[in-house]
Amino acid sequence: MASTLLTGYLKQKGVKIASYKPVQSGADTLHGKLTAPDVEFYKLANPELNDKEAYTYLFKKACSPHLAAREEGTRIEQEKIIDHYKQLEAKSDLVLIEGAGGVIVPLTDAGYSMLDLMKELAVPAVVVARTGVGTINHTVLTVDKLKQEGVPVAGVVMNQLHIGDPAVELDNQWMIEKLTKVPVIGVIPYMENPSEAIKNPALLEKVFSKFDILEEIAIDKQTSSFR
């Protein structure tokens, strides 16, 4: 959801954006054809999005990409993803990449991970984290790992998956900023109907008002990567 809402926000700012999911496992079937559920959601903000441009690999099984590929008798080749990314980069202000399950998730049986891909693409990361209990440990470990591996972290986006204790959620944001030295640059409130939020410019502006850094990235023809 974060990628789709951010796509909508940047498009209303006039940024020519390409939403990209290198690997999608857990495909849906629509009208007898396999579809990428995340890509279908991107289309709410970017209706002209072409499926073949939005992902490189699509697998049926909902599991880690390396296993999903093995189950279908194939393997993920990072060179294909990198070539695909370069094509998108050449015709966009910004390529918004969404990961798959976390930075350490393996893409191949050899252990090549989403983090390895991010390093090869040389892109900054935006970490999407839940707002509730347990998020401090998970988010700080993710940010620390990215920093250790030399991946710049542009910020953290907090995503409220359900209504929680406001005091806890505010403290989580404060502590994450304190421990990581990385700003929380957006808070997505709980939404029963996220598709309606994409049509609400005022809400998108409120959620992403601190995303100036990503507008600068877009101008510089760089790329932001979501986990």
C-alpha cells in the first residue's frame, strides 16, 4: 500500500514515476491469466501502468522468491532485473522499487538477497514499518543492516495496519528516530478503503508532507527502494 500511495502523491506533484516490483510471488488469477496483486494495486494510482514493465518475475506460490522460482523449475537472474530497471530509469524521473518481504529475503538458492540487489542498483532505501508493538526492534535492525552494507536510508514510513494505542505509536516513532538517526518521513493512517485515499490529494499531502527528500531524488534521476 505504501508504494501505491506514494506513487499517487508523487504523480500529483508532477513526477514521472515508474512503479516496479522486480519479483512478485503469490500471483492471482484474473480472467484466466496470472496477475501480480501488488501491480494491480499500483494501477489505482497509475492506471496507464503496463504489467510487463511493472515486474520482471511473477510466480504462483506465495513464499520466498527463491523457493517460488524453484517450484516452477526456474531461477531468478539478477542481470534481468538490473536491465529491466535501467530501461525504466531511462524514461522516468524516478523508479519506485518495492521489495519482497524484507531486505534479507533470498532471491536465489545461492542466497543472493533483496539487499544484494539494492546494493547492485546503488539505490537509497525507504523502510516501511508497522506502527504498533514490536516495530522498534524490527525497524532498527533493518535500518542498521542497510547502513552496515552501505545502503543509504532516506527515511522510514510508518504504516498503521490497525487502530492501536496512539501513545505507544507516537513513542515508537520517536524511539525509532532516536535509535536509527533516520527520520520518520511519513505516517500512513489505518484505512478501511485504501483505494479511496489515492483519490484524496489532501490526505496524500498530509501523509507525505515530509517527503521532500524523495522529490529531490526524483529530480536527480535516482531511485528510491522500498522493502
